[in-house]
Amino acid sequence: MTQQIDTAAAEAFAGQMIEIINGGFLALVTSVGHRTGLFDAIAKLPPSTSEEIASAAGLNERYVREWLATMTVGRVIEYDATTKKYRLPPEHAASVTKAAGPGNLASIAQFVSIMGKVEDEIVDSFRKGGGVPYSSYGRFHPMMAEMTGDIFDATLIDSTLPLVPGLVDRLKAGIDVADVGCGSGHAINLMATEYPNSRFAGIDFSEEGIAAGRAEAEKMGLSNARFEVEDAALMDRAGSFDFVTTFDSIHDQAQPRKVLKNIADAIRPDGTYLMVDIRADSEVQNNMDHPLAPYLYGISTMHCMTVSLALDGEGLGTMWGEQKARELLAEAGFSQVEVESVQGDIFNSFYIATKA
């Protein structure tokens, strides 16, 4: 039986696919612009030639000229054919320069090239099951440290911590705090600097991340921050902390239920858990209008889900969503959960959980 084809719909979808392909290559070249500092250099210049831009950025002119052509046809950079000069409009600079802080979307474009490097291993996992281990991702973790560092610098002290009722006063007075899955430890060091009377512990199974946290703490002269290599699924810290945080680390855990139970056990009766994780619905149909849904589901396929499965884990995925998060928090022993948001953080929900 021959299926009838709607020619207009077929042509429209072909156009959509062309946009996807163009967007993919624009993302790659955008990543190059971020990493080489080209966006930052152009933003500081008046309309300039490729030679002037290359000189300002300290880069090879021929490569810069081709990059500029890509950005021009991609409608990112403006070009005056008469003067042969290029300009980055300030409205565009607000989304692609380091001065934009957490609003720098060019930094996110780096994910495209990083995930491309593990495509062969992902394809193999599709065929055989299992997953791709953390060790395959190379530059992913330093890049994540860069991105989250910008967000922490902009929002952690002034916007995120005040979400928890009474927390700031308790931090000023002095309490015991842990960040589980702390990565490179920047959040711990920011909090330790701001609240010298409190005691802070960064916990992560990555020796590289813990070493980075210790080095930063030493550089900042902190005596109230410590860092420990430990698997959160095996953590036994009953009643050790008044406040525990996790920042986008639960959804890619191999054993998220064990981790959440261990966190609940580690929190004292009057303590609080702040779980920052991806803002989403647990049902795919309810994420159709999410502005970053394809990116987040893609990251899940190419990283967050697969690194969990590589450890024979649950494979929650990036978009596990609020309903599933509430289910696992209740299962861990958190009876009260409030969900908040922070202006300037377009990715996350902020779960404030207590046991009573």
C-alpha cells in the first residue's frame, strides 16, 4: 500500500532539517569563537577588517576571515561589503561574550564538539547497551566548571542561598555544610569566603575535582573549607550536617536513590537539603515548549544518562523532571519539598527539602 505524502509538509520538514544542519555547524564555529576569544575581541572594536580583528585577537587572519564569513551568513556578525568591515552588534554581544556572565550562550556551544567526540561510543552503546564512562569526555568537566562557576559567581550568594528560609542567618552564626558532588568545589569556596563562621565540606568521587577545590581554597586562604574524595552512594555521615547542597549532580548519579538517602541521613533533624537540578517535566509531551528541550534531551543521551548506565546505574537522564524528583526525595525521607527558581538561571529548579 502506497502512503500518500503531503508535499508541502515534506518540503517544510526538509527546510527544518537544513536549519538543523546549519545550526549544528554554526554551534561548532560559535564554540571556536568563544574559545579563541574572538567574540570578546570584536565586541571591543569599532567596525573592523578581518586583519584588524585577527591582530586584536592575536590569531591567524585567514582562519579569522573564514570564521567571520560563517558568522556573517549565520546572522551573528554584521558585514559592510563596501568597507569590508565586520561588527558584532551589542544586542548579540549580550549573548556571546564573557562579559555576559551566565548569559553567555556561546559557552554552551562547546557541548556540540565535546559530545561529537563520543559519538562512536554512543552508537556502540545503542547496539550493545551499557554506557560511555566519564573518562571518555576529556574537556567536558573543565568546561562545566567554567559554566557553573559563572552561575555561582552571579547567583549563589545573593540569590540562591536566600531561597532557604532562615539559612543566611544560620550561616552567619556558624553551621556545618556539605556540597555533595562538588566537582571543582567553587560553590564551597564561595560560601566559605562569605560565611567564615560556618564549616564547609566538598565531597566528590573525582580526585581531579577535589584537587582543584583544595587548590582554590588554598589560594583564597580559606581555613573553613575542606575537600574529600568519596562516593556519595557509599557515604556514611549520619547527622553530620545542618545544610547540604547538590548542584545538577543527582540526575547523572549511578545510584541516585542511595545518594539521596545518604544525604537525608547526613542532615540533622532541623537541617535542610537544597537540590538544584534541571527544570523540566517528567513527561516528554509536557516539554514540547521548553526552550532548551532538544539540547537537554540531547545532553542526556550523549552524557548524563549514559555515564550512569556505564556504571550499571539507573540512568535517570537530564530531564528526569519535577514529578520524578519529588518521588525520589520522598522515598529518601524528605517529607516537605518546595520548588523555587532563581532569576538569571534558565536551567534549574531549586528544591528545598526537609525531613519534618
